[in-house]
Amino acid sequence: MAFTDHPTLYPSNWLRDLHAQVPRKALRDMWNRLRYGPGAPLSDELIRVDARDVNYIYAGKRPLRRQQSGMILGGNWDQQRRSVEDNRKLLSCRMHFEGGTPWRDTPLFQKLLAEIAQGKTPDECATEEQLVARYKRLDEVFEETRRRGRLLTRAELPEYFRREHGGILLHVGRDGTLLRTGGGAHRFAIARILDLPKIPAQLGVVHPQAFYGGLLAPMRDT
């Protein structure tokens, strides 16, 4: 297997590996395979789901982030949820893309402007000009996605790093319920608004009942 097949092996990506906790994820993958067999979930694994089936946001107090991707976790964490439509980013995207509201007049844009005024750098934007440019690019992504009829996987993007790391993060509850959290909110909003039937996502935490019940299998990119 060629060195170039693995972007994470490049020296320039080693620091990113550490930040994304890739070594810990690799150990988790090994442990999962030993404990749960060859069909165990993988960290940063690519899954494909219907955007219309993602109706909840994980609302638990325990952080479940990209670092936990591929973890099989029991308990009632998957019962702690709220409607995905309550999300400020999705609401603002609906206002803009469906209702024609200028970005500047959306709750999201006003919140980000206030953070910039406080000296923060939301979405890596330190100035209003950078924020305007970012949302102009989002308009382009929306139009590109509408024409294409699908979202690109992370492997199809210039910033590709590892599997589907950086994509729409989705946890899988005990009954197969999908719970969104973390990054990828704009990409998810675009997919939701366009009613895309199959979208790429980064696998998050999986409830053991979902794994043993075979509910993860139909989502896997096979």
C-alpha cells in the first residue's frame, strides 16, 4: 500500500493527527475490532443517510464530539435530544435560501457580528468583511450542490484529511435514530433544505443496541 494513499502519514499532517486524536482513534478501532468483530464501527467512518431522517440534535451534557467518532457507548445519552429545527444555523439558512432574507438580517449573522465586535473569531472570521466573504462562498456551495444534486464527500474536497473527518457528525441511537452535533451544520442545512436523499456524514457515537441490532449496516458506505 502506497505512502500517498494515506494523507495522515505526511509529516505536514502529523500535528493535525494529534489535534484530531488520530492515534487514540486508531487504538479504538483496534479495540472495537477485537471486541465487536470485523463489522465494528470505525472512527471517522463515512456513512450515508437521508437528510430527512435527521430530525434531532444531541442535547446531553456529556460532550460527544469528533474525538469520540466510532465509539460504542451504552446508557441513555441518545434520549437527550431536541428538534433539529430549533438550530439557529438551520433556521437562518432557511430564512436566507427559502425566504430570501439577506444573510445580514438572519439571527446567525447578527450573532457572529456581535462575537467579532467582542474580539472573537467565529468560523475563523476576524472581521465583518471576512464574514461576508464566508457567506458568499456558502451561497456558491448551495448553488453548486443544487446543480449537482448531492453533497461531496470529504475525500472529494481539497482539504481532505482522513476518511469522513470534518463532515456532518451524526450519532446513532439505540433504535437507529440519528442525532446531529458538532460541525458540518451549514452542509447539513443545505442538504436538509434541498431534501437530498443520501448525504455523506461522519459516524459519531453508536449505541450498542443499534450495533447489535444491525441498524448501522444500512448506513455504511459499501
